[in-house]
Amino acid sequence: MSGETVLERPEEARIRDELEKLVVHDLHGPFGDEEEEFRERPTDRYILGRLAPEGETIEPDLMDDGADTDGADVGEDEAEPSVLTAASLMPSALGCTVFVDGETAELKVSGRWARYERVDGPEGGGGGAGATGGRVWSRVPDSGVVRLALREGRLGPERMPCDEHVVVRGRARRHDGGWLVSVFLVNTTPRPQPLAARAWLFQARMSVSAVDGGPIFRARPDTFGGGDDIDRAEQRRLAMAYRFHPEFAVGHGVGVTARQAPDNHRWRPFQQDRRRHPIRQRQPHGLGVMAGE
């Protein structure tokens, strides 16, 4: 036998990246290709990145009666009563808040999502895992772009051209010479009685950018409020510690990523630089904000 290694030993970072991709594909989807098919309900298969139809609730349920009750203060012949949880709404929107230049008149909002439709599966098992004829769920990807005019107060709703039940809403107000804007991608599909999974949106994502791709985004202003003097001092210390990591967006029910425009070199968000060059906080940058990544 030769002394050569048969398999190359992968680096820890590569293993971690592959594991992360598997987890995201498993929980967020799509696990297969862009037009995957499977038998199980999509609401059971994917638990992340989904938007419920309008008014969808989690029904109240009883807690597990078989839970350990050792040490409970109950009577000799008295059973511990079950606790009825309250009904709550399922999230039907995702969004983010950004700070843009005061001269900006419009924002471009792009959305991507997928619905799953009930169709006849292919014969011979050609429709993915478990799809061997019969009825299956088929992924139907979609996307759209709208323009959101900025003004004081509520914005929209602006309906996506490809799906009237997917809308963009928001709110804007003037702050420190700029616009503080919250933007949301909303699923307004009414919940049908049969096949309710058709009304859900899966793998939902949203991006916010300038209409012309210009540098309009500013770092969110630091605000120190609430708590006592010790709390506010801690907030100021944190702002100083992270002064080289400006915050361009805050997600609402979702994670956000600020991406640099290709022709803008004034800020490098993903490149480590040990020299720590100072950053002008009020200077707008050419970024695109992605929500749902």
C-alpha cells in the first residue's frame, strides 16, 4: 500500500459551512431543487422563513398532563388542573427598519417567495422524495418589485404585480435630517378552509435599495435612553466599542444583511481590517438591505 492519503481531510470551517447549509435547507427550504415536490404538508416540512395567511392563529391547547408533578402542592385526592394556553397570531409579515438620506423620494422593494400547490405526482417516482404518483405538493417560486414613495406616516400598501395578496407596507418619519423607514412584506391571503397550506408563503425574502442603486443608506443614529445613569453609561460604552461596526438595518421577525454596492468602496462590511480606519457615521453608503437571508 502507498503512503498517500485517499481522502483529503476537510477544514473545520468547511465542515461548519456545509452543516449550516444542510440545517438551513432542512428548516427553511427548499431542500430539493427550485421546483421540488413532496407528499408531506409544507407547514410540517418547513418551520422557518414562512408567512402565515391573514388572521392565522395558533389554537390554544392543554399542557402535557403527564409532566412531572413531584413536589406540587395539591390535595390527596385532587388532580393538578391542566393549564389552557391563550391563542396567538401566526406572523404574516417580515420587515426591517433603515435610515436613508433625506433627499430620497422612493425606495425599491424586491420580494421573493414560494407557494406550494397540490398537484398530481409524476408516475414512476420522478417527483422527489416520497412523490411516487398520487397527489403531491409542488413548489411554485415567485418574485416581484414595487416602488415605495416616502412621506410622513404610513406607506402603501403596494401590491406585488405577480400576486395581489403579497403587499408591501411601511411607515416613515423624519429624523436628524433623514428618513427613518420601516418596510414590511405582508401576506394578505385569506385563509381557505380546505388545503390551508396553499395560503402560506415559504422561503420569503425582501430587499430594500435605492431606485437607481445610489448611496442613500446611513448608519442608524445611536440613541441613549431608558434606565438609570448606569444603564445609559453602559449604552455609551457599547457604542464606543462598536463604533467601527455601524448598524444599517434592524430586522423585525427576521435577520438582515447589509450588502455593499459593487462600485462603492467607502465601507467594507465583510472584510476584516486590523487597521481600524475611522468611519463617517453620517455619510450615506451604497448598500442593499436584505431581510430574510
